[in-house]
Amino acid sequence: MKQEGRITSLKEFYPYYLSEHKDVTCRVLHFIGTLLFFSCLATSLILKQYQLLWLCPLLGYGFAWVGHFFFEKNKPATFKYPLYSLTSDFMLFFELLLGKQKFNPNA
């Protein structure tokens, strides 16, 4: 439900999120960034090298923001809806991985 023009649920946010991720390169960069995020997280936990954890958001958001600023040419939703956006990043990653979403949503 919207309150004062704000999205107030993940169910309502996710279609908006997908509409902001129509560019193939942007989706690929999101996928790579999220894959690197999970890889860095797992590596730091398995090796007990916790100082590597600071790289996780840098890798994840770095790739995603390049996709938005240079290819999608829009402002990442992270700035307005940080938790919904992060959750949606993970949802899109696993949907792409499982073939439930396409890298080229226009194909």
C-alpha cells in the first residue's frame, strides 16, 4: 500500500524495481556484482578473513551503480528504498540464475 507516494511493500516495489532494470548490460552487471558479493562473503567466512567483508558492498553496489549510471541511465532505487532494493537485487539474481527472469527482458 502506498502512503504519501511511497512504496510500502516489497510486493509493490519489485515490479517497479524490474522496470528500472530493462537494459541487458545493467542486468548483467547486477548479476556479476551480486555474484561477487556472495563469493566475497563466503570466502571471508570460510577463511575467517573478516577484514574482507568491507569489500562485499563495494563489489555488489559498484557493479550495479555502473549499470545504472552508464547503461540504464537512471538513479538506483537504493537511495530511496535501500532495504527493498537490496532484497530485490537478491531476488533478481536468483531469478536470473534459475531462468525465471531473462538477462534481456525485451527478448
